[in-house]
Amino acid sequence: MILMGNFQQVSPYEPICFTEAEVERILQQPNLRRFTGLRDYIIMLLLLDTGIRLSELSALLLSDL
């Protein structure tokens, strides 16, 4: 079992969905004045907007964009 968000237990095969408020809070965390914060923000947007898997994101090359 996995504990997420409001600490409900879910099956490892059940997708976890964030509320709009949770997404807004997550996206407010990176410091956009720093390179690493901007990088992290863009990574989070890509994950949230496209549904791409983390393994797919980490395998992306500049030539893929």
C-alpha cells in the first residue's frame, strides 16, 4: 500500500490523483529565480501536463524535443 496526499491507503495499481489545490501547492515550491528551481518547475509541468512517466522523462534527449 502507498500513502499519499490525504494519507488514504490505495492499491499500488490505482492511480493517485492530486486535487487542483495540491497541484498549485506543488508548483509553488521551486525557487524560479534559481536554475535548479526553474528546471524542477518545468519538469513538474511536463509530468503533470503530459502524463509522461518519470522513466520516460529521464530517458529524453535534447534531440527528442
